[in-house]
Amino acid sequence: MTAQVRGICFKTGPPKRLGVEVEWIVHDLEDPTRPVDPGRLSAAVDALRLLPLRSAVTMEPGGQLELSSPPVDSLTACVESTAADLRLVRPELRARGLALAGHGHDPWRPHRRVLTEPRYRAMEAAFDRTGPHGRAMMCRTASVQVCLDAGHEEPGPLGYGRRWRLAHLLGAVLVAAFANSPMCEGRPTGWRSTRQAAWAGIDPGRSLAPPDGPDPRSAWAAYVLDAPVLCIRSDDDAPWTVPEGLSFRRWIRGGTPRPPTADDLAYHLTTLFPPVRPRGHLELRMIDAQPGDDGWMVPLAVTTALFDDAAAAETAYRTVKSLAESAGPAPAPRNPLWHSAAHDGLGDPELHAAAVICFAAAREALPRLGASAALTDLVTDFTDRYVARGRCPADDLLDSAPWKEIHA
């Protein structure tokens, strides 16, 4: 099974394809603080699946909507395809009195799980053992997940080992620059990214990054086998077992309550939530959902440029490598650097300095990747509005008047 993990999770080759998964908080069009009936949400998602979309449509446990683009050959194709889908999705939701909001964490409503499948009942039971963060992560959070090829087998700026390490170091800069979840139930939480704080608080056996080392494949395979089994599925109507303290390695060796299968291993991989998850490609999971109809395009463009353009990748790697000492020995997202990113955003001086360099490198790389002038302008505008000033989108929400007036 170690060979299976190594083979399916790191598929190397020239970085050619990318994709994006955009999640949104779905709210009532007239009153975003009003809970939306689960039946209404399900009917809306069913209607969306009848539209001629290229993206896959799914609903998350708390009713968040996710569009997952197919893998495509260019940044332009990814942006255009996903934007076209959203132009179909939004009016369909408006016709049903619903709207999409780009927040990393629902700022208005208490958590409520609307999906009742055995997977989510088991997940909730497992996460409850370590506190409330698991329920918040499942039901209140939304992100922009950028999916990139793992990279060349050979060393160099586009080699898979370098890209793997870059993802974990650059991740803190991406958390800080795109932090957009400072509120919970109408009040500031003290975090620029409450979403990232929630993810850092769940079961460490499935949410921390693997130990750093020269061979990402071996490190990831060991991580997978040592991670706790979230649930043991049942083929009949019996409740799924939620074991405590059972790693997949121990399950293989013990063989109880039944021997695990290759399908069990594949399912186990879907229950692991580190900030960077290898799934043949690299899935970067640390970016908050962004405000506005096209805000999601900026983290997609910046991240893609810093990974797929050789010059920008080299600049980014040199820049974030100097942050490694600040991170300390603890794995992401529970080290001081990631904590500062989630708590302070670009108010952290080191993260701010790194973001300035990385965003400039990305901006220079975008034309080389064939990005449109409009997309490049979006990145420039974001850089001028936030990065250059040591701010992030969360600061806009914190500066806005409504919550201050309500809770004065």
C-alpha cells in the first residue's frame, strides 16, 4: 500500500495543467443572516447541475457551494472556463432568492450541518473529540483551492521536491495576503483568517503537514499510513465505525474489524486535510474565499505564476526560504509563521516583505504565461490596494461600519 500511495499522489512531469476549486458561502438574497433551509439549498444545487457547466458542482456539509474546474492547459483557460460557469450559476441562484458571498468563514450565522450522509456524521463525531474547530471547518469555511501539477522529476525551480517545499513555505504568505475571514456571528474574532485558525485547530494527525525531508513521496506515504482512520465504512445500513487512535498502518497490521482494502486506502486519502495535499497534482488548500465576482482570480493567477514560471518560482523560493527559520520546527499550519499569517495577515513585517517580492514576481510573470491584460490588471490592483500597504481583504471588513454600529 505504500507503493500505491507513492504512485498515485505524486505524478511527475512538466507542469502543464492546472485547475481551481472555488467555494462560496450561500446566503439568502434579502437577509444574509437568515439561515437557508436545507431543502432549498439542495433544490438549488440540483438545478445548477442541469446547467451546461464545465465545473463539477458539490455542496459542502454546511451548505457551502463548490465549483471544481476540470484540469486545463493554461491559466487563461482556467479563468475563462470557471468565470463562464459562475456567470450561469449566479442568475440561477438569484432566481431562487439566493446569492454567493466570498468569505473564508461565514461572518453571520452559527454553524449548522445540512448534509446527513454517513461520511459527515462520522467526520463530525471524529472531530468533536478534539474540540469545536472541526464543525466550524466543515460548516462555516470556504476557500480558493489552487491545483497545480507536481512538477518535473529532476531538481530545479520546477522540480517536484522544490515545488512541494515552496508550497509549504509560500503557503503562509498566501494565507496572510488573502486572509478574508475576520468575523464570526457578526463579531470580530481577533484573527484575519478565522478559517485558517479553524483548520489549524482540528485533529493534528490529519491536518498538519508531513515532516520536511529530501523525499516528499516517502514522507507523504509515512504520513498517510500513520494518520488516524476517520471511519470504517459499512456496506449495509449499519452506522459507520469511528475508531479512536487507529492509524491506517495499525489497521493493516491488525486487520480488525475487517482487513482494509485498496478502496479503503483511497477513501482514507480523502479524509486527510493538510495545507498542501498531493493527489497526483498538488492541491493548495490555505487560501480564503475572496470578495467580489472576480476576486478568486487573483490568488489563482498569483499562485500559478509563482509555481509555473521558472523565473518567478526561483524568486519566490529564495524569498520564502529565508522565512523557514521564523517558521521553527513545528509543521504547518501550527508553526509561528502560519500563526502570524492567520492572526495578523500582512501586518506581520516578515510576511509583508515576502509578499511584496512575490507579488511583484508574479505580476512580471503573468504576461509570459499568456495572461490577459484584464487578469494582470486585477493582480496589479490587488497588489496596490492590499499588499503594498500591508493589508488584506479582512482589513476592509474590519474597517466597515455596520458591525461597529450593531455592537457599539
